[in-house]
Amino acid sequence: MMFRNRIDAAEQLVPRLQAYKGKEGIVLAVPRGAIPMGYVLAKALNMPLDIVLTKKIGYPGNPEYAIGAAGLEDAYMVPHPDVTDNYIRETTEKARVRLKEMNKVFRNDQPLPDLKGKVVIIVDDGLATGSTMMATVRMLKKSQPARLVVAVPVASDSAVAKLQPEVDDLVCLSVPDTFYGVGQFYDDFPQVEDHEVLAWLKKK
């Protein structure tokens, strides 16, 4: 299954999320790529849009392969015998420096709104290993939402298997047999820049 771009992918997700329209909830987009998608979903579901800040921790020498993810306060790591604690600590610290910058630019250093008792829909443009989303889910669970939903256009079968037991609803349009990277399922998959993120957030 191919998507023209992120907007097309988000529009195809909307019908699968109609049960949540009008509920007390929020759409949280994983920056930066999922922000345009979050805008489409939030508008269609009549929910506010915000961002959730987590950053992938990549394998040494292969940063695109996620071994975990870090948030401003928490982290989630998949143990790898050849990855040292020192590497994880240093990489996590660097990730948090960037996350703090993003929180200042995108959220004016404000925390997330109160999520307790709300429907929380986390959207991303795709899941390869699922580690970044897993970190996000585990962090948000502490906020005691009424329902935690992950919405993605495409995911690997291993990511789906990892996340399904962790959330109340996993909405995924395509789980292909062969998965090399999220970008392979989009005709147009540009990097989303900081100024674009701010523009999408202001539109909502």
C-alpha cells in the first residue's frame, strides 16, 4: 500500500477513527514528520492538536535503526548486548538537549495539558521498530488517559506485535511483509522543518 504523502495518509486514517469524533480528547503528533497528519486528524475529529516529544536512540553506527527512545524525563530501551551503558547514557543526554530545544520552540517550555480521563490519539507517519512509539506510550500511560490510541498508516509486523498489547486501540492501515523503512511507502516524503511545524500548530 502506497501513500501520495503524509496528508493523503492522514485522510485515509480518518474513517478508522470516527468512533472518537466529538469525545473529550487530544491528538498528539510525533514531531516532526507527523505534525501535518496530526492537523488533519485533529480537524476531522474536532480535537485539539499538540505534540509529544520523544526522540529515537539509534544503534551505534546505524542511527536509523532504533534501539529505544528518550523523552524529556523517561526513556525506553531494547537491550542489545553489544551496546554499552555509556553509549546509551551519552546518546540519551544528547537527545534530551534537542528535546528541550524543541519544547522551547514548539511549546514555549510548557508541559503537555492534563491528559487524565481523555482519549489520547498518538499519530506518527509510520513505525519501523516501534521503539520510539513504545517510549511515547509508556510515558503517556503515567498521565492516566481514558483511552490510549496509536494511529499510523503503515507499520512493520514486529512493531505491531510490540505495541498492540500496550494500547487500547492500534489503528494501522497497512502491515507489509517487507519493511525497509517508512519512506518506502510514500511517493513524497520530505523532511518537515521546524518552521513548518510551527505553521501547522498555529493553523489548528
